[in-house]
Amino acid sequence: MTNSVCKRVDGKVAVVTGAARGMGAAHARLLAENGARVVIADLAVDPGQQLATELGGDAMFVHLDVTDPTHWARLIESANACFGGVDILINNAGVLLMHSVETATLADYRKVVDVNQVGTFLGMQAVVPGMKRAGRGSIVNISSTAGAVGFADHISYVASKWAVRGMTKAAALDLARYGIRVNAILPGEVNTPMIADLGLSVETTPLGRFGEPREIAYLALYLASDESGYTTGADYAIDGGYTIG
């Protein structure tokens, strides 16, 4: 655990979506280690509750479908009742379906866009009223290197992750007047269950390896903390150098 003197988000309340496993769980753990009370939000009930138990009394699990505004309203009610508000939102929940512009069905395309893009929009919209009242807040949207370049056979995923970057910049302009910052992270190939079965190679990654979830979480922690108080509307590639060449 981090020494109490060095806790970087001490006293803040963070919501992390898709937090039951993988990168989301890494975000939740590192925020908790650094003093935040954490709302673990996910569709996966058992691993989400297990993580909340692991993190102790300063964590709670909320069952969340990010595409449903009523779920978001219940999450905010729970966070307000238990922790007194929300200071940080990590919009991490996402899905990936592989299909090309020729093979994608409309239903599959909409599924990816609904989770990755609409879910991010609804999350931002849900936390804004409380952050406005507080006069502060940090929203971190998880995009992807697929939001910076194109990938074959990923038409819906690429579309959704470019949209997350665009929404981040638009929301940053909308919300700056209230002291709310909005930034995006563009992870590359990270060692998570989402990519385990895709057969990806690190040959085109200059650092020659997959990233680890905790490495992404440290960037999210920085953007969530007051250390990044002059940063908004930015997007950060954390991809082992993939997008530089």
C-alpha cells in the first residue's frame, strides 16, 4: 500500500466502470491505494463484489449497464448516499467485436458504439451535476490507439474510440468553466482478458512487449489527481511507442 503521506487522491471519491477485472480493476486498486473511496461499477457481479471486498470499507460495488441512464442515476444515488458525491470518473467499460465494414451487422455495430461511445457520454452526463456543485472534478475517458489510427476488421471499435477522443475534447470545453477537467487515455495492447484470444503480436511495438494494466492505471491516477490540475482536453497515448511510427 502507498504511504499515507504520498496518497495522491486522498479523500476523493472515484467511479470506475468496467472495474471488475482487467484494466478497470487495476484503476480501482491503485486509486484505493492512493486514498480514494471507489465505486466499482460493472455488469459482472461476482468479480465486482469480490474486488470491493478485497479493497475494504472504502469500496463498494454497483451493478451498472453503462448504456442505461437509469443505472447511472442509481449509481449516483448510491455514491452520494455512501460517500457523499463523486470527484473522479474513469470511463473504462468497453467491448471489442472484430468485423470489417463488409461483415459487420448493424446490431453488432450498435452494440459496440452503445457501450464504448454512448456509455462514455452517459457517464459524463451523470457526474456533471454533482461536480458542478462541488466546483471541481476529473473525468478520464479510456479511448485506445484505435482512436488514433485505423485497424482492419475493427470498424465499430475504431469508430467508437475515435468518438471517445472527440467527446473528450468537446466536453472539456463545455465543462472547464465549472472546474471540471476531461482527458483521454489511448492504451495500446495491454495484457488483459479482452485481448487474450486475439493472437496479437508485439512485433510492431517499439518497446517489444504488451503493456500491463497497472502501467495504464498510473496515468489514470495522475489525471484523476490534482497534480494534473492544468490539464484538460488532452489525450495521452500509452502504447509502447506504437503510434509514433
